[in-house]
Amino acid sequence: MIRTKKALLTFTFYLLLSGFFVACNNDDDDVDEDATVGEVMTLDAEGEVVGGSTVSLDCESSINQPCDIEITGTADENGIFRHQFKLPMVLRVRAHKIVIDTTVEGTLPDTNQIITRDSICGETYISVIEGEVSRQTVVLFNCD
């Protein structure tokens, strides 16, 4: 009986220990270690994550060079948009989201539903460095 309890306790200890090592394995979303990745996180004015925002990356053209980079995507539920690049570069980041709020006024059966739409937006720049995951945060405020 004691031998069975000791074996069970040893097995549980090794199981927990192996789970710890598996949990510590960070594969960074299966991104190649030598990849050139740009990652943009979108936050609102209170510092809360803004998931589902539209993120646009583009370059600013100079006098003699046209801008031929335009990347648009949607941030995930964690407010992060990732894109892998072939070359390092500096890009302008623009992000926005339309926030819809619905309020109901009155008592049944005489109620009014008021739907308000507001936009939050922000802009910054990101320097994408070769062979690294470059991260930049853009804060979204009320658009004017």
C-alpha cells in the first residue's frame, strides 16, 4: 500500500515537472527565428487592447521614388497585427476602428433605441529590423 502511494506520488511529481518544461517552451507562434517581422499592437486612450481594429502599413514616397508598399490587415482579439517582410524598412502605421454603442431609453412598450457610431484612430511609425520581430504600439484616440 505504501509502495503504491509512493509510486503514485512520484508519478504525479514527474508529470507536473514535465508539464512545467512543456509550458516554458516558447515557439513564438511558429515564426522563423531569422524572419523579419513587424508587429503592431493597438490600444485605446485608457491602455485597453483594441481587437478587430484595421491596421494599414505604407511608406511615404519621396520626390523621385513612388510608394509601392501598402499592407492592410485586422488586429486579432489581443490587438496585435503581424506581417512578415522580405527586407527591413521604415513604415507609417495607421490604425482605426469604428465603435458602435447602443442605448435603449424609456420603458416598455415606449422605448427608443439610440445607436451612436464613433471612430478612434491613431498613427505612428515602425522600423522593421532584419532578422528580428520589431514591435510598435499605436494608441487610438477619438478621430476629429
